[in-house]
Amino acid sequence: MQHLKVFVKQDCPNCPAAKNMADEFPETEVYDIEQAEGLAEAAFYSVLCTPSIIIVDDQGREVRAWRCTVPTSKDIAACI
């Protein structure tokens, strides 16, 4: 089953919108890139800006990603 990984940081003006949109999907993990765990996960997926949303499969492989932008719920639903 695919799920979302959402990368945010405290002072990002678009991150609240990304978190709100991601809340619509049950399988979502939110990472704060200013925390060690979030930064490590961001480095693994080559996340260089926030917000970034990545759909991954059961093995953690990237299926689709939106970096530095907030996709619509419809965009995400079409990929899951």
C-alpha cells in the first residue's frame, strides 16, 4: 500500500496548507526537517525544500513527488 511522506519546517509559509491537505489521507507521515529524524528522512529522499510531499510504496520507494509545492488532493488521489 502506498502512503505519503510530508516534509515541513516551522517557518515555511506553505507548510500548513500541505499538512492540512495531507490530513485527508489516512496513511501519512509528517516530518519536521528541523528535527534529526526529519532531516535524515529528507536526505534519504533528496528533499531540499519545503513543503515536499512524496508518495512511497511498501518498500519505501518513491512513486511520485511534489517538491517545493502543495499539490491538490485530487493530484494525490490520482497517484495512490
